[in-house]
Amino acid sequence: MLSGKKVATLPWLLGIAGLIPFVGLAAIVVLSVPGWQGVALQAFLYYSAVILSFLGGIHWGVAMSLDHEGSHHFSSRMVVAMAPSLLAWPALMLSPQFSLLALMTGFLLIRLYEAQADSVERLPAWYTSLRTLLTVVVVVAHLSILLLLMLA
């Protein structure tokens, strides 16, 4: 149990495993020699964009399975479902600093959307705790690289 909610073991294990590229690549960018830093930074940005897009897919699935077509909830959730990929793809064409900022902002915005009452009632009870932890780690990874780039 986590915060009085039943823990779904497989999603938690997969979620934590999904952090490995974020943490590992951020560590390589921050601690490695310049040649490897560039490769790790590109890999980090691409992975970040893919995962942000994946989060949109979650809300597409929620809208299709739980909301009634034509309802306000359905329409708004479908728009939100598309937003992460429409942010992530062009973010990859920006400078690394702006790309990191755009992607990090996307993670924060989707988490804020998920924290709204209409989202909380449509998502599994364990989801909120998991997504909060994952978002914190992802944002810290983005910030650590951004700080390095700003100080370089």
C-alpha cells in the first residue's frame, strides 16, 4: 500500500524501469567526456520526446474507453492526448537548452492535467502516486542537464 492505495506491482516496476534511460543518460551527460556527452544528450532528448508522446496515448485510451464521444470530457481529453506529441516533435528541432525546457514543461503540464479531479476519477488509484514519482525524477533529470548546459 502506498498512501492508502493499492499498489499495482507491474506498472510500478515498468515505470521505474522506464526511468533508467532518463537517469543513466543524464548521468552520462553530466559526468562524461564531451564526445559521449553529445551522444547521450541526443539520446536523452529523443527518449524524453517518445515518453512524453506515450503519456498522451494514455489519455487517448482513457477518452476512448471511459468518456462518451461528444462529451466535454471526451473532447478535452482527446485534445490533451494529442498535445504531448505535438510539443515533443518540434522540441527536437530546437537547441538543446530549449528542447530540454519544452520537454520538461510538457511533463509538468500533463501531470498537472492528470491531477485535476476529472482525471483523478478516471485513472486507477495507483496511477497518481506512480506518475508523481516518475515526473519528479524526469524533471530533475532534465534540470540537471539544463543546469550543466547553462553553466558550460
